[in-house]
Amino acid sequence: MWQEVLRRAAITLEGQAVGMWEADARGRLRLLAASAQNLVPGVEQLEATLRKLGELPGARPPPRRWVASRLEERRWCIAPVRRELPLPPAGVERRGRERMTLELAGVCIGLLGDPDRHATPSRDVESLARLALVVEQLPAILWTTNTELRVTARSGAGPQSSDILPARVVGASLLEQFSKQQVGVESINAHRRALAGEPVSYRIRFADRGHDARVEPPRDNAGAIVGVIGLAVDVSDHEQALAETERNELEDFFENAVVGLCWVGPEGTILRANHAELDLIGYEQDEYVGRHMREFHADPEIADDVLRRLRVGETVRNVESRLRHRDGSIRHVLISANAQVAGGQFVRARCVTRDITERKRAEEAVAYFKSMVESADDAIIGKTVDG
């Protein structure tokens, strides 16, 4: 089990070798287990470091053990093997990822015990050690606070833990950080509601990343609320995937709508057009986009009036106009449009063009036959009167 703990710690440290060392009564170190063999030559450096820290020979009786990893040629990160994590400091403590990983590994090994001196660790202890490692590498941040909203514990998020929600470090006061605008009012309100007994879900934004967070009130055996426990999951990738899906759906809607859609710039230049718009006038994309809209109107003054109304913020609805098809024929259309405005400036117009050519032809046919009937009636009446 020691080897498994060290192996998982090495994974968390992105492949950096991790070992467990023991000191005898004279302060001599020996390597008990390691995730890789390249730690063996560094025993003298580690001994020197521990002596400098006052750990060797040491006031505690043997066995004295440490979990250590050589970060650089002469720089070590060391954590003692023990059965519980150290109490949080009175102030704010910002531990590095390496130190937190080794401290957790030291606690796991301490809980597992010594297989040479004791029986096989109980199933409960093994489960606890595995659970501690799993929690530390969860793709989420888990934290607890006391009733004064001071962080008492933090775990999770694996190797990137120190870069995610740095306000939730052990010893930090969320209220003090709120006064420095390092924690949002929504987070503070959620924690206060949790202290009042209400589970709360909310959203955290940090460094262009989004987190779904939930806080709940843990209780002691008497049922009294003893603080807040919170969990935050990074949902940025999910948000980006949803945004990309929405963009694709909007693109599909624009390009494949059954009516003509186009964007027109403030000066009347056509910026974009969909398939239905191009089919309506018979032009290709590169022949239509980039030209002035009045070039395609049989009555350019109508195009000018529509653009004028859009510039002053008016919404245009069902304006009749005639467009000139590439083959020279005329298409009767209804134009509806409104302006997209940013910072008080007209950015572009969003135009919908509906083809009513068939309807106009039908109306003209009806009018023609009506006039013929009226002419025939006049002729018959005139002949009857004249005898």
C-alpha cells in the first residue's frame, strides 16, 4: 500500500519521483519505498536538509519518517508521516501543490501503519487512505469553513488545485476577502444562507472560468450547524461546448432559413446574405456581398428611405420594393429590418426579404380580369340603352 500511495502522489506531481524515508536513532536515513529509483543517490542531500530544519537527529523516538520529493537538484519538498493533517494556521497559509500532495501522502501512509510491525491494515483504514487520495484529485474544489466563514479545509482539483479559486485556501477569511473585493457578494450571501440552514446553489466566475457551486450546513451530533461545506465544479468546458452548439445552430438557422436574410452596413453595403436571399436575386455570394443594396433595387429611392429610417432607430416592416434579378426580371418583395446598435452606434441592419412575386402576379391577373368584366358590362349596357 505504501507503494500505491507514493505512485499516486507522483502522478499528482506530474511524474516527479516521491519516496518515503526513515531515520534511525543516530539520524541516518534509509529509503523504505519510492515511486522511482532516481531518489536513492539523493540521501545525503535530504539528510542535510533535515538537519538544517532541526529534524535530525530529532527529539521524537524512532521510527521517524518523511515523504519527500526532489523538485530541483538541491531543493526538496518534505512532509512528515503522521496520522492526521496539521491544524490550520491562525493566518492565511498558501501552500504549494507539492507540499499539499506530500502532506496528504504522509497522512495516508501514517493511517496505513507499518506492515513490518503490525498486521495487515484494516479494510476501513485502506478505504480511508484511498478516499483521501481520490478526494484530493477530484476535478472539483471541496472546502469547509467555520461559523465565522474562515476556511478550515480544502481539497480537490488535482495538479491544478492552487490555480483554482485561490480564495478558498486554508485559514483564509471569506469576509476579509470580500472586503478586498476578492470574493463576490453572491458567494458571501450563499455562505450566510447556508449558516442559517439553507442549502444554496450559485455560480462563481474566476479568471474567465465558470464554476457551479453549492454550499450546505454541516451539523454536529447535537444537530447544531458548525460551519459551511462547499463544492465547486469547473463547468467552463461545458459552457463553451453549449456556446459552440448555439453558434452552430444560429449559423444553420441563418444560412438555411426559407426567407431571405442579410446584414447591411451603416452605409448600405451588403455584409452577409443567406442562400434564400441569393436564390431570390440569382447572384453568387461573392457577386452580391460587398456591393451597395441600392444597386439591386429597381427603385433605389426605396432602398435609400429604408436605410434612412434604420439609421434613426426605426424598425421597418413590410416595405414593398422591386429587386432586379440577374437575368433582368423583376422580383417583388416585402422588406422588414431593424438596426443592431452598440455603444449608441448603428452597427448593421438585420433584414428579412420575402418574395411576393407570385402574389403580385395573381393580384395583377385578378385586376386584369376584373377590368375586362367591367369593360364587357359597360359595352352591354351601352348597347341596350342605344337600342
